[in-house]
Amino acid sequence: MKLLRVGDKGKEKPAALDENNIIRDLSSHIKDLNADFLNFETISKLENLDLKKLPEINKSIRIGACVNKPGKFVAIGLNYSDHAKETGSKTPTEPIVFMKATSSITGPNDNIEMPENSKKLDWEVELAFVVGKETKNISEKEAPNHILGYCIVNDISEREWQIEKLGQWVKGKSGDTFGPIGPYLVTKDEISDINNLNLTSEINKKTMQSGNTKNMIFNTNFLISYLSKFMSLQPGDLVTTGTPAGVGMGMNPQVFLKSGDSIKLTIDCLGEQNSKVVSK
């Protein structure tokens, strides 16, 4: 299924795309796409619905974040060797783990706010997965039974805050609107090979990133198993898995986002994001 949340900010309701890409209202069956409903039992019930019999929603409606209020927003750094190289970093021998504040989450087409004192705002197209059940100390073999589905994340990063202000990366990763997610949460049954999806980013219609998940250093099954050794994961938790080469900080000279820039992100099977940078 392709699940989404639609409506004005703070008033979104759950929905799904039917086979004709018509948005159908799920609010008579579930209240939201959050920790209470993002589990395999709920998905199984929704898959048995005849979506064509549910109320149609106008396609011009705003699309919100496809997951509401995840308990954790975990991120993996430098998970593509070409990106590690462009940043002058060593290829990791274990996953680099950091957190993004859940307050950074916003809709896939919402404006990205550039804070007044931001100097080095950057983009990162990423594949993310959503946890579907309680996960603690699992093996890589068990991992597929714990991943509910996948979505696009733009891991917006303020590089000066992330790198030059020392401390944890979270400072440069957690500004309001620094976490566009969606448009869809796509259940794993709709994706034939998660390890062979193309990812692209375009800034002002110019392609900047063009990668493939087959080039991830640590794949999604490894990552959820690895994380579960250090923390428990709960239904609805969001884990974003790193970005390929082509970010602004990796260019010579470096290029950073400015007010008025447009950003388009795409990942095979997961749809696209279209956002605009605005001054805060």
C-alpha cells in the first residue's frame, strides 16, 4: 500500500492511494499514521479494504508527513562511500548514528525554512524505513519482519552548525522543517528490491545527486539489526539511511541553498518531493 497523510498542517488525516492513484480517505478505519496504528496488524486490515469504496479526496490537497510523531528519528551518516569521499571522510567500518529532532519533520512539499543565521544549508536525498513492531537485539535475518515500509527523507543539514560548531551532528540536523518526509509510506510488499532503487536530487532543475541503494555501505536489514543492539525501536520509529554523493558541501567550490531555491527529490517506487527554500 501507499499510505499518506493529507490536510492542513496539524489537521492531517490518513489516506491511501488506490490502484488508479486516487487518494482515498482512511479516517473511518484508523485515526492516524502514528505509533498506535503503524504495525503489521493494522496494515493487514487495511490491505483487505476495497479502497475504491472509500471516500475520494481531491488530489490538490496538501500532503503532510507520512508518519506522525515518531518516537525516534534516527539517522545514519556517511553510508555511501562516494559521499564519504566527497566530504573528505574515511569510509565507516560501522554505521555512524545520530538523531534528528522529531520537531524537524514536515511535509514533502512544504517550504524549507532557512534560519536567519544560516550560512551553509545543504540537501540530502535519503531512503528511510519505518519500524513496524517492538525491536530489540534482533538478528539481521529477523530484520525484514520488523520493517513496515519505506519513504523519502530530505536530511536538510546546516553544515556550519553540524561541523564547525563542534559536538554532535544533531545541531545541524534538527532545525524546524529540516526533515521533509514522504509523500508516501510504501509498504515493503510493493518494492521488489530495496537494494536497487535509484535516488536523485535536483536543485533549481539541475541534477545534483544520482545514486542507487545498492551502493549503501550498510543496507536496511543490517541497520535495523545494528541499531537494535544499542536501543529498542518501537512502531512508527523512523530511520533514515544516508545519502549518495552530490551534496553542496562536497562541491568545489561549495554550493549551499539560498532563499528561493527549489528542491526535487525522487526515489524509485517512493514518489517525489518538491519543496522551496524560504527565509525564516
